[in-house]
Amino acid sequence: MSGRPIDFHVHLTTPGFFRTLGPFVEKMRSYFRSDFGQIGIEEALREYEEAGVGRMVLLPLDASRLTGIPGDSNEQMAELQRVDPERVIAFATVDPLGGKRSVLELERAVKDLGLRGLKLHPQLQRFRPDDERCFEVYQMAEDLGIPVLFHTGTSGIGAGLEGGGGIRLDHGRPIYVDNVAAQFPRLKVVMAHFGWPWYEEALAIAQHKANVYIELSGWSPRYIPQVVWRYADNLIPEKVLFGSDYPMIRPSRWLADFERIELKRETKEMILWRNAERVLGLR
């Protein structure tokens, strides 16, 4: 698989996805200009093979603190990974404010279910990343040697609704993730969506902290600010990851647009797969 792109930000529009995000789905379709329906793992794998992508990092979504309905469970994520464990790398989800219960669930998800990272969404899960009540979950992730991916930046979920559906964008500020990275220096931290509109904050953190990475999902490469590409090509080429935000953006479209971005060949290789291999412990 080495030499083939690794998409670091993939969602399946499972029944759990639609349940937990119920009130937000129609506005999400409008925001992303994507009329996505329910997509199963086999259909997604076919699409990724056609796009030439070798692996996908499959991320759960849980908006139960907002909607009262949980998304896909860790068991369900493990079941999806078992369909093709070579190509599907599934992450776990826990309530970061859940204390010991969440610590034990994360340990079980990794050791018993075989999940390979932790996805957290501060806006949907209503927490600030540097809230000390989350620290025992981070400590377990650090002890397990798994990466933690935080949603950072704005959110297409809730966009256009009154009050943004109760979502506080402030919880997505990259600077709060910086506090986590400083407290847990062995923890691999990934900031999704490069923290837009606070992307300069995210770039500074990725440059400063050896354990912090950014990924580029949620945006076509042609709309990503030029300063992000300058940092990627010169200052932090080993810190930037390809992510699409499937199915909101399809991998074939993202990669076609990426082809038109002028970067060093080595930089493109690092973004597309080399950096992800290192974060995921694949080499």
C-alpha cells in the first residue's frame, strides 16, 4: 500500500450518522453542496479504489450532547474495519468528559476491538479541549500510543440554523489543542480542517509542537489559503495530512484539485501518505 494516498478524514453516512445529526442534515447538504445519502462500507471502498486511494481513516461522529441521540458505537466502527482491515483504519469515540468510564471504554475500544485512534469533536461534544476533566482520557490515549484527532475550526454542522444549533465555534479554536499538546508531549495530536478561520494559529502550533499535525479536510485544495501551502512546502512538510471529509467532498475531486497545486514532489508525497504512515504507526 505504500505510495498510495491515505485519506485521514472519512465518514460513512450510516444510520447512526443520520440519527445523531438528525436536525442538522438538511442544512449540511446545503452548506457542502452535496446531496449525500446513506453510503455503506463496500460502496465507499469501491469509490476509493477507483480514486486510487489506498487507505481510509474512518471517523465516528457523536452529537448526542446536542441531539440526545448517539451515533455509531465503537463496536460498529470495529465491524466496519473488519470488512477490510488493510484499507480501513477506524477510530474510536468516547465522551471526553466521562471520566473513568470513558477511560475504560477507550482502552477496551483499542485493546479488545482493535480501533486505532480517537476522534473528538469539541463542538458537538460540548467541551473545550484543554478542560482538565478530559486529561485522563488523553493520558490513556498517550499510554495506548494512538493518535487523537480533534475537529478544529468552524463547522458545517449547524451552519445556517438559528444560534448555529447551539454549537459554540469557540470550542474549535486550535489554541486549546496547543494546551493539550504541551501537557501530553508523547500524544500524537491531529487538528482537522487546519483550524479555519484560525489557520495561522494552527500553523504556528504545528510548527512549534513536534507532536502536532494538521489535516486538510473539508476544503477543496484550490480554496485552501496560500499561506497553508507555503508552510506545507517549506516549514512543516512533515506535519500536513491529506483528508477529504468524505462524503461531503469526494476523494477523486480533492486529489484532482490537489494535482493543480504547485508544491515540491516530496511535499506532495508527505501530504498524501508518508506523514499519515508515521502518525498511524504504519512504518
